[in-house]
Amino acid sequence: MNWTMKQIDDLAIKTEVATLLKNHVSKLTHQEALQLILNCIDLTTLEGKDHDARVIALCKQAKSYHINGPSVPNVAAVCVYPTFAQLAKSQLHDTSIHVACVAGAFPSGQSPLHLRVAEVKYAVEQGADEIDMVISRGKFLEGDYDFVFSEVKAIKESCGQAHLKVILETGELENMSQVFLASQISIEAGADFIKTSTGKIQPAATLEAFYTMLLVIKETYQKTGKIIGIKPAGGVAEVEDALQYLYLLESVLGEKWMNNKLFRIGASRLADKVMAQLK
């Protein structure tokens, strides 16, 4: 395919983000915003030291929020490595909380594509409702955009009924022009969501990258009617940070996207902090 990189002014993006957040007046009360954020969290553990007891504890935590009252939702999903998908599924079977798995040689993407596809199929077979994959940033940076399109397409096809979140790892892309193009390629190849980061490198999620991705989603919707979700992840640990992402989403895409079908936040520490404020 003929991919053309749109030239994006990084400074202009930074200025637009600051202006939007400064002038934004949310339709949500503070309490409603906190409830929505909690309900959009993918509660995550992605450590080499993860083990069964840790995943069980995370699933119990994920189910625990709603018991604080009928106005307090649970999180959207628990995100784990594929080896824990079956265990997480069994722990969450009586809830609406999804099991998300990082798969496809997370976090580097540096494995042969057929092995990455096989890992995705394994995760889905083990019970994953959602797959979070990474694009090959090396291939993207050397200009092999067709490879990136092909890998996302192949992994999407291997997901079956599972939703696919495509991680751009925006901190390894060099500017917002690249973030814009990587978003376009991922959506064209079949992404259900686009996601900022793995959380394994710095910088992780940034408001500027998130805003640039929002612009692509908006453009796609206006041109085709296709609705794509978005997920900031990595470093979103404070309530005020999460609110900024939510308000930016509200400013650019509006109410249609303000639910956990189309908006997620990848976090491990955020949920309890939101809960503390809700109390």
C-alpha cells in the first residue's frame, strides 16, 4: 500500500493539548468522572515474577470495588501474560470483567511473525477476551510500513472473537507524524483499539501522543463511520493524570467514546487511588 506520512507540528500539538485542557468544561461531575475512570481501567500485572497467587489476588481486587456500593463500578479487565489467561478466566467467570492478554512477543515484538501469531491463538484458546499486541517499531522506523500492516492484519485474524488492542509504543517513535501514521496503519489493518505504550519504556503514555491518536480516530470516524477505541497505558498512576486523559477524550471525541467499550486505561496502581477519592 502507498503510505504517506502526514507532517504534524509537535509544538502545535503540545499547544493544542494545553489549550483544550485549560478551556475544557466537562459534562461530568467529578464523582461521575472518577466512576467512569474506575470502570475503564485494565488492572494489570506484567512482571517476570508474576505467579498464580499474584494473579488470583489481582482478580479478587478487580472484583472488589463494586461491593463498596451500587454507584461504584468494577474495572473493565484484568491484563496478564497468556500463561495466566485460563486462571484469570476462572477467577472472573461470574463477572463482566474481561481477561486481556499481552501477546505476540510483548513488549519487543522481536520474534518471527508465525510465533507471535501462535502465541495470540494460544492466549485466545486459554480464555483471553482481548489481545494487546505491539507493532514492530524497528520495521516501522526503517519505513517498512507494509510489514506493520501485515503483522497487525495477521494477528487480528488470529484473534477470532477477541478484541485487538494495538500498542504503538509511542515513546520509541520519533515524533507525532510517526504516531499519526502508525495509528492509521494499525486501524487500517484491523485494530479495534489503538494503545500508547507497553509501560516497559520511558516515556510511556503522553498527552501529546494520546491527542494525536485521538485525531486519527476522529478522522477515521468522519471518513468511514468506523469507531475505534483508545487506551493510554504506562505511567498513568495518579488520578489527576487519568482525569486529563478523560477530559482530552471528551474534548476531541465526545460522549460516544466515554465508556469502557471504547476507552481503557492501562494501570496497576490507579484503581485504588480512584477508589480512595470515591470514598
